[in-house]
Amino acid sequence: MEPALPLPGAAAPVPSLTDELAAVWGLPLGRKVRVELRHHTVTGLSGKLRVAGLPDLPFDRLAPLRLRIGDVEFSSRQVAAWSVVD
């Protein structure tokens, strides 16, 4: 049996913005994590990792990405280590 072909004019699935940002910065955005931070008043956090502010286009993985867990904001450059806990 041959695989089904997409319908003419059907759009390819579009990745979410969160998925694109996660891929560019190599972070588990939207997942529950344990994060160790450097140069921050809080050294360790647990919770869902979210984007706190959208970066400029085009995405540049060398630029800092504003992140947050709960109400605590930090930069991707402050992340010393992370692990997924979900």
C-alpha cells in the first residue's frame, strides 16, 4: 500500500514559536525543569521554563533569550545547567 499524499494546496505543519525558540537556543521550553543559575539572586529554580520576552528577528542563538520560571526572570546566558524533571 502506498503512503497517502498530501492534498494539493494543503499547508505543511507549522512548528510553534516555542518549538522554534527551543530549537534555536537548545532549551526545553514549555517543560518542567530544574535550572541552576549564575549571576542571579536565585541560584536554583524548578518549574515550567517559559519565554519572558520575544527576541529580535532573525533569531540569533548567540543573543540572550529572556526566560522565566514562575515570576523569576533570567537570561539564557545565566543558565549554568538544566535538567528536565517531568
